[in-house]
Amino acid sequence: MIGKYQGAFLLGFLWLLTEIMQYDVAAIIRGYAQGYFLMADEWDNLGWYASKERTLIPLDERFRYPKSLQRVLNQERFQVAINRDFLGVVNGCANRETTWISPELKDIYWLLYQTGYAYSFETWRGDELAGGILGILIGGAFIGESMFYRIPEASKVAMVKLVERLRQRQFILFDAQMMNPHLERFGAYWIGDEEYTVLLQQALKTTCSLF
């Protein structure tokens, strides 16, 4: 989700330029369904990337979070919404000093949102967008692309509430792509690419919805 470049390797730009730049939704979804993900480099060149180890957020008893976050949840500081401000979440995820979300990738996310593949899982404080998680939904797989917060703890609450929703809706897979210390606090773990492929194909055979 965050800091994707570490551990990722480029598959190539050609497929991207010949298919995605024409906004071919089917081609984009085929890429994700094969276990690839999109990133832009420092010059905003988009490419398909992969990793020999994939990071998953557990949807079972392995999922955990700090006790301090439980207090925040008990206080109900934030309200949860889905796709209330999709572009706000995309811009929030992209608005950092180093970002792999280029203007063209923003356009792709918007297209995937319009066609029912991209979602924003959001936390709000009143009328203020506090944080959120951006992801791609294919079958029973939720592929986390990025997350952000404007108010402390907001993205953490979004993570907990999203996992609760994925469990309720019987999702097979919550793919976080690349590991980082923030995800480790939630019990995120690595699996090899072969095991990931098997799990992803299982998820693609199911139909799930966030609503």
C-alpha cells in the first residue's frame, strides 16, 4: 500500500502503453487478476509491477491492533462510509512528498470506480474526510492500493472497519501488496507468489460485495 517500491520489480511498460492508456478496463482487470499492480516511477511512467512475496491482511483471528486503538473505536470518533468521496481519497493517497500515484493513474482509478471495480473505504469526522483506504475489488479479493489520514488514527480505524466488512461479506483475500511497519501492527504477513496465485484464483471464483 505505502512505500510500494521496496521489494517490487518492474514487468514492463509496453503492455501498459498499448492497453491501459486506451482505458481498456478489461485489460486493467486482467493485470490485477494475474497478480500484478500498477505504479508510476519518479518520472510518472506507469508500469505493471510484481513481487516475489505478497503481503496479506488476515481476515481471521490473526488480525490484531493495539489496545490504544480499541479505545478510539469505543469512543466512536469517526463515522465510516464507502465511496462518499472517492476522488478525495485518491487525492489524499497521492498527496505526499514521494508518490507512485501519477495523474494518469488517478484517471485509471476514476475509470475503475465508474465501472464498479475501485472503492474508497472512508472515515469521517462530521463533514470532514478524516482518512481512507483505496482499493480494487475483483471477485472475493480486495486489493489495497493505498491509504491516508488527515486526522490521527483515522486510517487505522478504516483498516479495522474494512476488515470487519470483508469478514461479514465473506471475502477470501485482503491483498496489501507490500509490507511496511504500519501493516505489521495489524498482523500482516507474507506469502510466496505461488501460494498467492492459488489464493487469488480461489478469490476470483467467488462473488463478493462491500454493500
